[in-house]
Amino acid sequence: MPNKPEEKSEEKKTDVATVKMNVAISEFNDSAYFASYADFPEKFPDAEIEPGLNEAMKGIVGGLKGKVTSSKESKLGKSSCRDFEATGKYRLLMHYSRVAFA
């Protein structure tokens, strides 16, 4: 991130459990950068990981009333990730690490 991010945490109820969502946000010039993660209490089946990451990406971009401009699957260690860039209210580049679905 280009400067020190503001960090926030809050409890969110999901279909699986109530989890602590952790977010770090940094704004710089006309862009905003953020990283977000939540640790779920149990492992998700492998078949649900990629669809879940795709839905998370769509939800985030939809909240910005934006459009995905690039997206690719990746790995951080053994964890599946979704790297994407989108335009909207903010330009967003996100590396979905410490995946909520790992």
C-alpha cells in the first residue's frame, strides 16, 4: 500500500458462522487500496473455494457499482486467491489472501 492503512475489524454474520472481518484501507491520489480477511471456523470443501472467491469479488465490485477489468486465480502458499482489478467509485486492486474459504 502506498501509505499507512487504516485498519478496522467487525463481526459479520455469514451462512456458516459469525466471523471477525479484518480490513486495511489506504487511499492515495485518486485510488483506494485494501486488504481484507476473515478466519472461518472450519475448512470449506475444495469445490466451493473458487466459486466463493468469485462471488466475493462480484459482491465487492457490485458494492462499488463497478466493473471487473481483470481477474485471475492465484495461490498464496496453499491458499487459493483471486487477484482482480475493477473500476467504480474507486479503482480497486485486491489480492484476496488469507482467504475466507481456505
